[in-house]
Amino acid sequence: MKLLLKFLILILLVIAQVSFIPALPFPFFNINIIIIGLTIFLILNNLENSLVLGVLVGVFLDLHSFHFFGLNILSIATALILTYLFSAKFFTNRSVYSFVFLANITLFIFEFTRFLLIFLFIFFTQGTFYQEIIYTNYFTSLIYKFLFSIIITFISFYSINYYSKKMKSFFISVKKS
Amino acid sequence: MKLFSKKIIILFISAVLIIILHYAGVLNIVENYALAILKPIEGTAFKSGNKIREAYVGDVDYGDLRIANEELKNKNNELLTQNIQLKILQDENEALRKQLEFYSQHNYSKLLANVISREGDYGADQIITIDKGLDDGIKTGQPIIAENGIIVGKIFLVENTLSYAYLITDKNCQIAASAINKKETIGITKGDLGLTIQMNFIPQTEIITKGDIIITSGLETAIPKGLIIGTVQEVKKETNDLFQSVIINPPLNLNTLAIVSIILN
């Protein structure tokens, strides 16, 4: 039952990302709800479950994409693995800052991997480095993506904190003897 | 947790297997079924997003919106949902009526399609995804039509149940065009910054003025002559250049497309 619910939420997220968000006015069409959702899931759960979900999301996104199949699967998986390493090594405290930072790291790795794979794909299939692969508003769009990621993760963090204890910060106190 | 645990390695192999099976065509049936199930929901989601965009950008008649708003205030949630559904149907009806009007005057074989997604990605500014594909007879190069014979894009990639098209304002979308003037000046249009269209390769000797209507020239096999591209907004003429170019204004808002048609032959 819980698995079915997760799957339904996943489908809804994909539909929202593929069909609803792109139809929204500027700058709202830059929201990347999938990456934010997956980062929250990664922080609240574990890497294995997040990767399962990430691969499934990637399959659905790739089915809707005109780029080569596997682009989103690989980008999401890379982003989740590297974010996991960051969360395990550096951002171990469950503060809002680390939460926001991790979401933006995931977004950055996702965008970077995607860009790199498309670049390599064009190079190996068309044998050129010179094709213009960045569209006119690419950097503006990227800035908005990060901005929305910060806003949504902030809201998500406090919402999760309100309803659950999973994100509560904890401190090790030393008792004076 | 170990990074390369047994479960993660299995997951990695599964992901690679999915990609291989996709290219081998083994997953075609499953993929087509999944897309067929999702398409109607995606169409509705896209139209809902479009409604928000229209209200936000101000493409709707504010007088009507005020009245509609007054009416909506008096309704409960159930009626509100019904009203949104009706508004979407009304818009669909209006778009279909305009399309029908155009096709009743011409003998083209057409196919109606819903826009289910829009993408701006590497190398392209404006791409739309429509819910018809190879199975419906769509081929690359076919024109996308909106309202009364206005060309809004061109198909560049076709899959079994979906197709992708560049909007005419995308820099990758090139269309053979001609102006409605004395000499029927010909040229090639290309999208410009996702906002306007540029018509290039017009010889310096041609006289083209602001307000001239630009149509398709019919020099492309899949695109018939006479589809409206837009009106000339600005003429760019340098004495040293071999050719002159013009900026064309598309006649409708390409950001709110929801129902389009494709000319099949």
C-alpha cells in the first residue's frame, strides 16, 4: 500500500514536471520539482530507495524527452549518488542550511551531468564541438532554477519539521559532573 | 551504508538493462501503454497550466474575467472544479472551430493533436510535444497549424505515439517563405530569440515593407503554400550586404497553444 502510494506520488510529480510546470508563465516554468522531491526523499530515507525512485522518474522523463533515452536516468542517478556522498561527509547536521545546500548541489550535479552527456552525445554522433548547445536564456533559466530550489526547500524543511520529527536538529549535551 | 552495496549494484545493472532494452525495442509495448495512459492526464495538466499562464500574462478579456470571477465566488469547490473543466472545453471548442473553418476551405488531410508538454533545452528555445506520432501518420517536416491556417511550428522528431516540433520562433525552425507583395519575394524564415521570426536571404533588389504578410512559399514538400507566418514588423537593409532581412511578428501567442493540427499531405 505504501509502495503504491509512493508510486502514485511519483507519477503525479512526473506529470507536473512534464506537462503542468512547462505551461506556467515566466519564471515559474523553471521550477524543477523532481530534483527537489528526490533530494528530500534522499535526506529522509536512504540512497538505495532514492535511487530506485530516481531511476523510475528518469525512465518516465526520458520517455517524454526528445534527447537520447537514458539521459535523465544517468543524470538523476549521478546527482543522487554524489549528493549522498556530500550529505554523509560534509552536511551531516540536519539544519535548514544544509538541507537547502544539498538540494542545490543535487540540482547543480543534475544540470551539469545532463549538459555534459548532451555535449558528448553531439560530439560522438555529429563529430563537432561547434554546435551551439546553449539556448538563449540558458543562464537566466539556471539562476531561476536555483532560486526556486532554495525557496521550495526552505518551505519544505519547515513543513516537514512541523509534521514530523525526522528533520529536527539534535545536539549532544555534556553533563557536568 | 556502503556506497556500492549489493542492492545498488543490482539497481545499476537494472538501469543499464532498461536502457539497452529500450534501444532494442523490447520495451516498446510497455512504453506505449504507459504513454497512452498518461497522455490524457498530461493534456489536462498542460491546459490547466496554460490557463494560469493566460490569467497571469493577461491574454484573457478582463471584463469577462471579472464577471466570471464574480460568478465563481458564489460557487462551492465542486462547482469551481466543474467551471474550470467547462472553460477548458470551451477553449478547445473555439480552437477546433477555427481549425475546422480553415480546413473546410482547403483540401488538406489533417490530424488534430493536443500539446502535452513544452521544452526549452540545450540547443533549442522552444519545443512542443504533441500527443500524436508515427502510428497516426506523422512525419518529420510536417507543419503544425493553429487557428485559421497559421503555421506555428514544424515536426522534427517522431516517435510511435509522440512527436516533437520546433515552434517557428525557435532558431532551429527554418521555413521556406514568401511575402504577399508585387513580386512575391521569397526567403527563409528562422526563429529569433524565441520571440520573433527573421526572414533572411531576400535580395537587395526586392521591395518589402512593414505590414506585408508573410506566408509559406510551398517550396518545401511537406508544407503547402499559403499558410500564414506573420506580418513584417521591421526591415533590415544594409547597403553593403548582399541580402536584406525582415523581422516578422507571429500573429498569435505561441505560449498558450493547447490544440493544434498537422497537415499530413
